[in-house]
Amino acid sequence: MNTSQQIAKHLRAVYFGGNWTDSNLKDNLLGLSWQQATTQIYGLNTIATLVFT
């Protein structure tokens, strides 16, 4: 498996599940409103910044 295939496989696992953390973005962000995702607390990064950066 070449590098680009390995990266693609890893990104699919992170988004759809099946990765070593047994967690995925799709399920964890389900039901999160854009207001919640863009709310900054104590000057820390927003959820939107962390997910899309």
C-alpha cells in the first residue's frame, strides 16, 4: 500500500469509525449546532476551528 492510500484509509477511519480510538468525527459531531461549534470559551479554539483546520 502506498503512502497516499494509507493516508486515505486513515482519514476514512477517523471520519467513519473503525480507528484505534473507537471514536469518529461523524458520530461525535452529530447534533452539534453551528452556534455551539463556533462558540469560543476562555479564549480557546472553537470546535469548528479544530475540526476544519
